[in-house]
Amino acid sequence: MARPLNLLRTRFYSSRATLTPANIQALDEYIAAPKKLVLEDTFNVERVSDLFITLPTRDGTRKPYTPPRLGSPCGIWLASGVLSCSNPGKRMWASGRMSWNSKHPLLVGKTATSSSTFGSVEKKGFDTESPMVFVTQRINITMAGETEPSITEERSHVYMGESVAPSNIPRVVKNIPLSADFTFKFTPSLITPLSFLGPHSSRGYPERLVHGPLTALMLLEAIKFDKPTAQIAHFEYRARNPIIVNRLMTINGVWVDEITATVWCEDDAGVVGMTGTVKLREPATNE
């Protein structure tokens, strides 16, 4: 199948271009076409261990930075299972949610299948000079031999043109708690975005940005630091402002009740980068 988003790229995202009926038709046909990615792999101990130590809170060793090597062009799907960042232009990881099925847990050493589909694709601003496409992706991870997924995830991305300049004014985030029950501080370094598939250039920002999923993981990490035995059942997060490397970040959390926490991260200037809500598994009751 042709890739309409590639075909549209030049006209679709030139700073002063007007979308033609052919452009819009090609995009509409792409949106209507079925899109699904199915991957199968085994969660062996070695891979899980390697992933575990990539978070900046883990002890480990460092090696000199090696520039990324040029490879073959990305297809419509990246290896991570998301729509390719080059189709079209600039991609922003806007928000997401995850649920863990306690009755069908994902087990280390077992084989599982990941099935990714598009939940919705929405066009906005197509009558302006800065059209954007909002994409919702749904992912189910199911263990071999099971019918119910162990993990259900939803990701929301925003695609826009390279010519869209970032705002220099941080977005004000309302309803942030005035105090925190627990905090964790760290400074994301340059290697952080490079390791987590972040952009390899600043793209108009003062420095490179920290990848959204890493920040989301750090919100969960803070929960586990505060309650090491907690079993997370559901997590929702939303990116509010770009998080820039080499700036001190503080993860904050407030317990709303015994199983619900509001979490957020902010830099040393008080700019909120991401907010989230975490729900723990209900305590077992004796019948």
C-alpha cells in the first residue's frame, strides 16, 4: 500500500501550503485503511534485566557515547510499535494509559504477543497553516495460551510539521497539589533521551528533550520507592510541557486515598512536565 503520509509530507507541512483535495483524500484513505502490527517475543530474564537497569535510578556502569549509525529508512511502524516519526514530520507523545490484569499476569520467561491497532485518527487545524493529526494507538499484550490480555495500553500521539515552532511560554497546569507526600529528584542527562528513543536534535528547544515514556516510568518509579510492595493496577499520564535534559527534575506524589495517588514532575523553575494518576490493586479481603 502506498504511504499517503509520505506523499503528503512536502505540501502537508510546508509553512504556507494549502491542503489540496488530493492531499486530504489521500490522508482520509490512509486513515480508513486497516492498520495492525502483531509481534511475538519471550520475556526472558536477560532482556528484562537489561531493561530494568536502563532507568536512571539503577546502579550500573557507563561507556563512552557512540554516535548512532545510519540504517535503513523506517517503515510505517518503528521497532517500538509506534507510527514512524518520519510519517509525517514531528511526533509528540501526548498521553497514555495502562492497565495490568492481576488474574492473567505477564510472567518472566513466558512468550507473549503484542497486538497494536489504531483506536482513532483525528485531524485538527486543517484550515490553518499548522495542521495536526492526533493518533490513538491501542496495544494488548497477551501471554501464549491465554485469551485475555495481561496488559492493555493506549497511547496518544500528535503529528505536526517540522516547521511548527515550539512555544517559549510554558503551559500553566492547574490543580497541582500544593504539597507532596513523597518526592524523588534526578537530573536527566544527554544519554537519557538518546537511550529512550528521544529526538537526537533540539528541534527549536534549548536542548534535547527527555522521552515521554521515560518520564512516565519515573512517575511509577517514585510510587515504588514510596511503597515498595505496591502492585499497580492502572496508570494514566499526560504530557504538559517539554522536559529538557540537564535540568533538575522532581517527581512528586500525593496519596488521594489508600490506593490512589496523584503524581507529577516539575523542573527547577516549577514548570510541570507531566501529570498522572496511579491506582494500586485493591487489598485482598478474607471472605
